[in-house]
Amino acid sequence: MAAADPIRIDPPKTDSKIFAHTRWDIIPVVLGFVHLAFFFSLFLLYPHLPLWVMLILGFIYAVSISWNVNGISHNFIHNPYFRSPLLNRLFSVVESLACSFSQTYYDVVHIQHHKGNSDKKDENGDTVDWISIYRHGHDGEAENPWSYTFLSFFRDIPLGKEMAKRGSAERRWGNAEIALFAGVLLCEFLYNWHHYSFLFTVQYMIFFFLPFMYFGHSLSYLNGFYRHYGGNPEKPIAWGVSSYDKLYNWVWFYNGYHAEHHFRPKVHWTQMVELHQQIADLQKQEGVRVIKPPHALGFLDPDLPKRSGIGAGTEAAV
């Protein structure tokens, strides 16, 4: 298509009294509850299963954190699933517990991400996007992917000013989500201490759950790194990097269409293929980068650009 052609994706409409956009959103909603059940199942199963089985389940939970954060939770930010504000608040709690974070605070961080779109440092050495892959890089390059992956979880994010814009009620809700998650962990800790032993409690919480929780969020950052590595921070249509692997997009709720998502963030996850078809020629013209594997395996891409000179895009969209 020509650059001057209009890009129009009409938002989905439904007569559902529950869902705001489409009944297809029942799929991420149900899977969000399944993920929450899996979160609690780790605690319930740990005393009864051999360690090697629990290690497998712990790894699956870690992967599922990245899956939820980048799929269910992410799409919920841009297009809340329910008509009812109360149901959206309650599902925010479900997501907060399942993913071991605050959905409300994630909303703030992610909207800031879209304001900067993984921008490079300005003249003051700062980035608009708090999680930009260039924020802790040097000489205008992206950060090393492994330091970004495993250190981002511990880095301070300046939420205060942006959180204040949303009002005290939103801050209280974010704090309540964190407090609820911490309260659940405390209850699990005390229960295990009472029914088993203090040593058993430490073994589960410190040497099993928390490491896999951290690993899950690290995998989410790994996914995020390759959604922008090789993108062009100067071109809106090329801000993101896409992967069109079908299985990945079916499972991850079309998170692979990331260049498309950054170009039109409000397009519903069920419409990403349609958006891509509309702008495919323009993407090719502007050099949007496309990788073959899913983003979390982006380091395996055969056309991975070197860390010097990142930003121009090396593989045209197809």
C-alpha cells in the first residue's frame, strides 16, 4: 500500500453485557484464572511431589509469567476485557497474584513504554521509556541482552510523577495489589511453618518460589528486549520488531505482531493480522525488522544484527 493510504481498523463490537470488545476475550480471561490456580497449586503440591517434578513445574510457572505478562496482562492494559469497572478491578487482582506483581503499576510502566517506544538517550542521558533497551546501554547502543534480562527486575523505576497524575485512588489500588500478594506469601509461609517446619518453609519460599518468580520476570524482559532489538527508534512504524511464527502468536495472543502493536497500540489482539495486511507494503518500504523465532528466542535469529549500529532494521517485513 502507498504511504498516503488511510489505515483503518474498526474496533470489534459485541452485544455482550459482560465483555467490552468481543466474546473472544473469554479465552484470556479463563486462562488468567487457570494461571492463578497454577500459582496456588505450586504451594499445595510442593509438600507432596518429588523435587524433580516441582522443578519442572517451577520452570513452567516461570515461563507462564512471561506468557501472561506479555499476552493476557498486556492486552488487558490496552483493551480492558470487561464493561464493568468492578470486573476489571477484580481481574486486575487476579493478574497481580498470578504474575506476582501489581497489574496497576505494570499499567503505568507499560503506558510509559509506549510514550518512549524504547527510545535512545537524550542529551541528558535519560530515556522517556523506563524500560528502553538503550536506557542502560553505552555509546548509543542497546544494552547487553543478558544484563537487560537479569538486572531489569532489580532496577528502580521512577513511578512517582506518572502515578501522581492518575490520582491517589489509583496509587492506593496499586499498593493494595502489592500488599495482597505479599499477604498471600505471608500466609503460605506461616501455614508451612505451622504444619511442617521453619526449614521447610524457607526451602519452599526462598529456594523454590522466589527464584522461579524472578526467573519468570527475567524471561519477560528477555522477551521485551528482542521485541525492540534491531527496531528503529526514529520511525514509528518500525519502533517494534515482529515475529510471525503462528504457534507463538496463537499461544501469546498475537504478541508477535509487535511492530504493528507499537504503530497502533489500541488495535485489539484479534485484529493484528488484519492490521499487518493493511500496512505490510509500508512496513517493507520502511524496513521494519522481522525475526523468525519467537521473541524470547530472538538470540537464535539467523539475521541477528550486531550490537553496533542498531536502529536501522536489517530485514524487511514480509
